[in-house]
Amino acid sequence: MATRRLTDTAAEAAAPSPWPALWALVVGFFMILVDSTIVSVATPAIMTGLGAGVDSVVWVTSAYLLAYAVPLLITGRLGDRFGPRRVYLAGLAVFTLASLWCGLTDSIGELVAARVLQGLGASLMTPQTMAVITRTFPAESRGKAMSLWGATAGVATLVGPILGGVLVDSLGWEWIFIVNVPVGIVGFVVAARLVPELPTHVRRFDLLGVALSAIGMFLLVFGIQEGQTYDWGTIAGPISVWSLIIAGLVVMVVFLFSQARTRREPLVTLALFRDRNFSLANVAISTVGFAVTAMTFPIVFYAQGVLGMTPTGSALLLVPMAVVSGGLSPLVGGWTDRMHPSWIAGIGMVCFSAALLWLAVIMGPATPVWQLLLPIALLGVANGFVWAPIGSTATRNLPPSNAGGGAGIYNTTRQIGAVLGSAGIAVLIESRLAANLPASPAGGSSEVGVSQLPEALHAGFATAMGQALLMPAAVLLIGLVAVLLFARPRHLSRPSPAEATAPVLPVVK
């Protein structure tokens, strides 16, 4: 036993620090997440600049999110086969070139096509960041690494609208894409130098699994994401939103059945779900993805429609959340490596739901801004406490051969949660506006005329937005149950009597 400890200690001393590689990957990860939200502020300027209508411009965001979410199961497995470094660099190159194309395009059709390519690049990159963490950080110190990953994800969703507003106001909508080019080039050079080549494991690619997962995910995500656009009815001819969702579910069931029957190299190793913590972490992160996406719309609509803030000003209202989350994440990461993740993630989930309930109660026509900043800061506490423990719990027991596949599953569930949050909150906002503003033009839409809302409608509008926040608060309770059921991680288990009394020999350098 002592000999094994000596060998492990010597190996750790000889291995280079994995932190430079993670910081290099975070640059690209931050950029692709910012692009998930940055377009929302620029949408009116894009419509004016390209002469596009609402039905066309919504695809600038929808196409990116579809191309990003649908292939995640596949791109995660690509990292296992070809190595996360190579796949990440390929994705970053595609993303950067697509960003340049977005900025130079002169038609809405070209812009949508460029956004599809951009989304594919993002999908190649995202699972590789988690795979590198899983394969380069030891289980007992993975919490700090996941805290950086989680803080990046949390802050990026807030920076997008702020950065978008500044760039659109000062340079024009094209620059929300062109700004990615120098960042992408720097990120590529840094990642090429710092991210190590890791051994590959997969020898065969499951082509049937690739086809089934791509078709099923597309039908499912498209149906959920675009349901509100088509009023959850007919899309074309006999094709309806619900028929697409049902067909997607059926195809995904066939996909899972094929994965269970595959005897060689499945695209998704279902045995990963035998790990209790991996399964529960996927449930938890889907609820976090749901809440993070869903909560932004009522808060921003309330800030603009009732408080009269500009788009940039409404985004700045969320700055305390980003600051508190970023400040807490390193501290929480250290705790995650030493404490049971149920306690840490549980605190985060409770704070998250409580903050949304707090906002729902106080959002009114004359609420001072400082009162809103308190629950928003609590949202920062929540974000600081949820990302690291959930992410590290999901990845601690993943074998190296399935690090990419596991990361793909984890990010897919997070994205599906986000898509469900976006669709669900849109439906609920429409419903609450219709109930609270039955006679107003705004009662028919959650987006039309928000910035020009008459003062007489402020009270009803604020009530509707507060009621909408109750849904993500309730969904987070499902995540709370999941994290409370986490099993104690292996690295926190007490050592056997023989291990506890074995001497640790000094390392001779």
C-alpha cells in the first residue's frame, strides 16, 4: 500500500498542472455561450439592417441553438475517438470562421446559414471542456475545476445581452459577431499550445446511433423550441408541433433501445446511468438550465416595460448576480472537493428557488431598484453554489474512455432544460398577460410594445411577470430532490484501517 501511495504521489508531482489547459479552453467556452444570448439585444437592429421580418429574424437565434444542441451526443463521442484537443480546435476554427461570415453577410438567409455553422462549431467545442477536466484533474480536486467551468457558464449568459447592447449602440450589429474573430484566433493559439493530447479510446463509430440521435434530437428540440412561434399548432399541412415532439420522443426511444442492444461501441454508453450520481446530476442540471433560461425573460421584460429601462440597462440589472457568482465559485469549488455535494448543491437550489419567489413577491409598479438587487444578488449566491458540485458529481466516476460521451450527455440534458425553459416561460407569460391585461394590446403578446407600455398597465404587467417566475422556482425543487439524493463521493469515503495506518514514504527528487 505504501509503495502504491509513493507511486501515485510521484506521478502527481511529475504531471504538469492541468490548470493552464483549462483556462485556455474557458476562452472558447465563454465565447460560444455568450453567442447564445448576445443576439437578443441586436434583433431590432438586424431586422432594420437586413430588411427582415420577425418570422425570419427569430431563426438567427433558433438556428444557432438547434445546431448547438442537436449534435452534442455525437460531438461528445467524437472527442473520445479523435481526442478532445483536436475536436475542440476544429470546433473553434469552424466557430471563428462562421462568426466572420455572420458579420460580413448582407442577407437574412446567409446570416441564418452562418449561424447554423456557428452552432455546429460550438457543439464540437462544449463537451471537450468537461472531458478535459474529467481526464486531467484527479477526482479529489475536480470541484475547483468545475467551479471555473460553472462560473464561466453562469457569467456568460449575463454578459451576452450587456455586451450585445454596447456593441450594437456603438459599432453596429455586425460587431457582435466580428468581435469573436480576434478572440477565436487568440483562443486557438493558446489552446493549441496548452491543451495536451490525450489518448483516444473509441475504435468504432455507431453510425445508426448517430442517425437516430440526430433525427430524434432535431425533432424534439425543434418542436419544443418553435412551439410558441406556431402557437403549438400546425406548421405545414398535416405536420404539427406536437406531431414533431411525439415523433422525436419515439425516435429517441428507438435510439436508446439500439444503444442497449449494441455489442460494440455505442454512441451513448447506457451503463453510465448505473452510476447514481451521474443520473441524478443530469436531472439536476436540466432544472438549472431550465431556470437560468426561463427567469431572464420576466425580469428583463419587467425592467423594460415597468421600470422603463433600456435593453442594456435591463441587462445591467443582473450584474450583481454575475459578480457574486464569479466571486463565490472558486470558494465553493474548494468546498466541493472536501464536502458532500448534496449540502453545497442543496444550498444553491434552495437559494435559487427562494430568490425567484422573493422577486415574484416584490415586483410591482413602484418597486425601488435597490430592492430588486437583493434577490438578484441571492441568485448569484445560488449560481455560485450549484454549478461546481453538480458538474463535479456528474464527472467524478466517469471512466476516461467515456469522458467525452458523458460530457455530451450532461451538456445535452442542460441544453434540453434550457430549451424547455425558453418554451415554457413563453407560454406562461402569454397566459399571465392574458389573465392580468385582458383588455390591453400587450395581452396578446409578451414581446410587443414592452418598452412603450402605458403606465396604467404597469401593475398588471408586473403581476404577470412575477407570476411567471413561479414556474422556474417550482422546477428547481425537482433539482433540489435530485441533489439531496447524491451518494457520498468515493474520494470522501473513509480509508480502510490498513490504508489509514500505512506510512507515506517521502518522494526523492
